[in-house]
Amino acid sequence: MEDADWWKSAYKTSTVNELKYMTPEILLLRGLWKENKRLWLLSFPFHLGLYLILANVVLLLIAAVFTLWSPKVYAEGDILMLMMNALIVASGWFGIIAGLIGSLGLLYMRLADRNMKLYATPADYFNIVFILMFFLCAFLTAVFVDPFFAAAKSYLLGLLTVGTFSSTYQPGQNVFGALTILLASLLAAYIPLTHMSHMFMKYFLYHQVKWDDRPSRSGNDIEAAVLRNLNYRPTWQAKHIEADGQKSWKDIASSSPKEIK
Amino acid sequence: MKPLLKPADIAAATDCLCRIEPGELAPLPAQYEDFNAKVPAPLKPEKIKNIEASLDDTVAIGIPTPASPEEEDALVLRFLSGLKKLFERENNWTFLQPLLLSMEHCARCQTCSDACPAYVMSGRQEIYRPIFRSEVLRRIYRKYLKASGKIMSKFTGDIDLNWTTIARLAELSYRCTLCRRCASVCPIGIDNGLINHEIRKLFSQEMGIAPKEIHDKGTVQHLRVGSSTGMTPPGAKDSVEFIQEEMEEITGYKVDIPWDVEGADILLLHNAGEMLAWPENVGAFAIIFQAAGISWTMSSEAAGYDAVNYGLWYDDVQFSRVAVKHADIARRLKVKKIVIGECGHAHKALTVIADRLLTGDLNVPRESAMVTLENIVMSGKLKFDPRKNDFPVTLHDPCNVVRAMGIVEPQRRILRKIAPQFREMTPHGVENYCCGGGSGFAIMSGYNFTEWRNLVSSRKKFLQILTAFENEPQDTPKYVCAPCSNCKGTIRDLINYYDAEERSRLYYGGLVELIVNALEGMQKPMIRFGEKPSWD
């Protein structure tokens, strides 16, 4: 809109620019770094921990697929397996440690920071403790039982093959390992029900709230949606609205109410 | 030590939820330190005996006190009915999606708080924090409208809903200027300004509660007589005739303002307040357009000579009615485009928001005057002598033009060409601070609201202006360029309230006045510091 006769130009978007903006925003929390560095110091490791654990699960799945697909290619001592193992161990350990630091820090901040405490609800504490417990269990499992994520690999293989895959490695049962799996599963189901889904909803919040400047033009989908919406029949009760349940938004917007006649 | 207020405290039965104590407001520089102990003065008991005034010591709306507990209960139910409608597509298709997103995903990280000039300048009064009112609405919504809400509220945040809660929430929705600076800094994209806007809508559209300056004297009057100023079509023509005479007197340039020219390239829409309070702005536009040979017109039809649309701030229905009238007038005049004069909220209303309302031939192209003026100034059609503007100039960025629409550079390119001592405020552009008069505050003067605005919501802008000129000699006249009527009115009031013309030699005006002042061929300067204009 900084250009004269801007409506004569084609509406342009740039995926490259969007990626340039959103990649550091999502991965590094750039906005929080800019506006609230104190919180970033805790929020960044917290989110990094979650991202790395997600990456860890994806790597475990890939490793499981490789194992099932071609044991000859994906064999002990093979470079691909060495690389995968290194990535799994690194993402797992860094993820757990970062997540542990982040969730502990955020819990402390919610309890100690006056501004955050005033608005914190039991749900907020529950959510953060929930995630903290997951990271703590994962940490204890990694330290005491599964430092190289062999049990995690075996678990994913078992999951993919509904328990039919026969591995040479049989992990021992461990309460922390079981709790980690249980908490991770519950967390995956619980997050979409809470405000924590902003990790994913951010796409819509940015595109529909912050950035939506695509103009309505004759015949385009926005105009079609507006035309549909104008047929809704509002029921607002204030006198000046003069909604009777029969008049549409179009009727109301294009007429003057009695109050002003 | 003041008690810490939580969102649930809004329901508490106290005479005044929040009182600003002397010395709590953010300090002003030494030259204005005598204002540091000032706080909004409470209204006399007889003035508030029949209205709701228990939020702070300020009243913006003046909601009548219910006569009985039964009436209170009925109003509570009415509120809940309106709240439900905010989340229904047929009643709120306009803003439903961003509202839902903002209601559900706030992490309450408080990043928005430091971005809010009203909250920070108030000495961080809890009730002015951007998420305070959002959290109140969120808790009511979850507790009273969601399944199992009453049980789950112990987990997700409890709140009591009574008439006190509602009356305070209504008042509180008029302590935010809707500048949306909070939204611009939110890492997630939560828009607390939008939530506040929706609260205002609920009260207006369901309960008929809104400040009289923006409803009765605003949109209602606009639709009834043609202008929120009360100016009728013949009145508008008389004003313009006067402006033409004055312009010739002031600048020596004879100007002829065209009315209702069918097929003109441009329909120029002014905030009609300009005709009454700053006629030189209307005259300056006319001089520039005429000198540049632009094909343009103004409309003498009711509503067609007043670009304002107060519905933007509080009521989608009133907004739609005014926007449709504006577009329909342009359609019938068969103009190529509407150019919106120096009025920030009219920019947002008719360009951005009306984009999701106007269809077919009502969707007449709309352009900001900043862009049109830049085109003219840079075209070479007019000759300028920047030495005529050789005084310190700073630019105020109207939130609706800059943050909402991204129109940042055109006005700056003009100033760099015609104002050799132009300097920026810090921060500026899309990170600007609101003048404090946004969302209707500039025109809301009932009860004691003006003092709250001058002391609290405009305080940051006042500090910014003083800082922009801090290296200038005290006796040098300084020009605050505010290309928006409401911003200009707010800055005028600030200068008067703080005696800043006397203490800092601060003056204010629009962009077009500076352009005409630098224009070659004018026999006399348009900007004359310290001289009262003939119409004052």
C-alpha cells in the first residue's frame, strides 16, 4: 500500500522471505530474543529440548525403517549406521538436557516472577510439571539404563512391527523408561488440547493475525467468502443493530436503523 | 505497598479497584517535573452517584448504575449472551478466527506488557496490563460458556461473574488505545488489541453500551446528519467556502475546491474535524492538488465529506454502515479512486477493514494520501524551497497508517525533501508509540477522561517528542508533524496541558501544511509559529 495505485499490481508473496523470517523465529525464537531476553534464556532451551526430542523420535523411526528395509545396507559398522547412531545419541542427550534446564527454569520463573505468577493458573503449573517429568524420566533412563538409546531403538522397532521384530538386543525393563514412554504418549495427546499447541498454531497466528494483507478482488476467493458471510443473519440485541433474525448482514449494513432516521 | 491485583480481583466489591498514587506515573524531564506528582483527579461523588465508576478514578463511558439486583442479573445474562455471539460465525464472521486464535494460545509470558505505553507510563498499574482484560474475558468465556467450565475453571483460572465484573470490564476496554503494539511484539502472534476491540463490540452490539462521543455523537450522528462533527452538507459547503477565502488570505494563492465532480480521478475524503479545527489542512490539500493539476473532487453528500468511521473502534455494524456509505458515494461519483486524507483511523477503516466488507462495484480502489502526496511531491510538477521549513521537525507515525498498513516511507521521503531539519523519534515506523488518543480517546472528553489521556496514555508520546528535540535550544520553534486528525488533536491537547508551547516552543500540524509552506510561489508562509489563526 506504499505504492500509488497499489491494486493494479499483482499481489506478491515470497516463500523465500517467509522462510528467512520464520526459520529463525521457529528454531531460535527470534521474536522472544528481541523483546524478552530474560525469558528467552529459559524458553529457548525448553523449546530446543522439545525440537530435539521430536528430531530424535524421527531419527529413531528412520533407523527402524532402515533396519527393516535393508539390514545388509544398514549393518553394524556401516557408515550410515554410525552416523545415525551418532545423531540419535546427540539429539537425545542434548534434547533431554536442554529440555530439563528449560522446563525447570520456566517452572521456577512462573513461581518466582511476580508478573508471571499473577496470571499463572493451576493448568500452567500442571503443564510445565508434566513436561518436566517427561524430561526428568528421560534423563534418568538415559543415565542409568540407556545411554546410547539402544532400548529406544528397540522400542521403536517393536512399535513399527507390532512386537514381532526379533532383536539381538533385549533391553531390561525399567520404571523410568516405561514412564518416559507413557509420559511422551500422553504429552503428544495432551498438547493439542492446550495453549501449548501454539508451536503449531503459530502458522495461523502469523498468517491470519499478523500478516494477512491479501486484498479482496473481484471474483477472488476472499470476495466470495465475504459475499457468503454477508448472508448470515446476526442476532445482536442492541437496539441500533435492528437485527431481527431475518435481516442479513448485507441488509443491515446497507440500511440506516430507525434510531437514526 | 499496593496489593497485587489478579484478574479475578475485578469482581471484588471495592469502591475503586485501582488508584494511581502521586509519583507513580513515569517521570517527566526536569522541565516538566511539576507534573510528576499529578494524577487523574477523582470525580466528585455527586457526579458519579448514578454511574459505574469503580475501576479507577476515571470514567470514560458513564454506565448507569442498575436500579436493582434483578436488573444487575439481567445485565449479566445479557453480557453472557453477547459473549456467546462473539464466538458464533453468523454474529462475528468478521473477526472470529483471529479472536479464537488469540483466546486459545496466549502463554501469558508478559512480553506484551513492556510494549504497552499506557501500562508502562501508568507506573505499571496491573489493570492496564495488555493481558489483564484479555485474561478476564478468557476466564469468563471458559468458565461460563465452555462445557464443564465451572469445574475446569479451578484448573484453568477462576473468576466470578457479577455486575461489578462487567461494569469494570466495559470501562477497562476504554483504557487501551488499540494501537496493537502488544500484538506486534508477541512472539506467538496473540492480539490483545483485538480482544479488547471484541470486548467493546460485545458491549455495544449486545448491550448498547459505548461512550456517547463515539456512538451517539459519533456514528449515529454521522449516519443521521452526515458527519460526526454534526456538520450538515450545507454546513460543509459553507466551511469549505470559508477555507478557500482563508487560504487566499494566508498564502496569497487562490484555490477552488471542487464539489461532486463526476468522473474525477480522485475523491478526497477528509476527516470533517479538519474543516472545523484545522481548516488550513483542507486548504493545503486543495493548494497541492490544484497546483499539481490533479483531477479531484470532494463530495457534498451526507457522510461523503467526513472520512471518519468510529465504528472501527467499537461496533462492526456501525462500521459497516459508514463504510458502505463512503464506498457507495465514490461508486456513484464514478471516481477512479478514493484518497484518504490525514486521518489514521479512516485509513484503516476504509482500506484494510472494509476490504473484508466491500464487494463488487462498491470495492472502489482506496489509497493513502501519504502515497498520493509523495507521488505529487516527487513528480517534479511542483517546485519547493526547503529553506522555508528550516526548523526542527519530527514525525509522529499514526498507528493505523504505519503499523496496521505498513505505510512508512512515503511521508518520510517527502519530509527528507522539504524539511532540512527532519529528525526521527525513537522508536519510529512500525515500532512507533501511539499518540495516546487512538481508538476514540482523542474525542472522548466526558467526565474526567481527558486528564487520564493527557497523564497516562499520551505520556509516552510526550516524552518521545521531548526527546526528539532534546538537543534543540529551548527558544527554537519545533514542529511535530502528525498526519492524522486524532493524533493531531491529542498532541494539541498535550501541548496545552503541559504548557509545552511556552516551555519548549512545541508546535504541531499536518504534513500538507509543511508541503505548502515549502512550495515556491506562495506569497506568505502557511506556518507561522506563535500566531493564532483567524479561525481560532
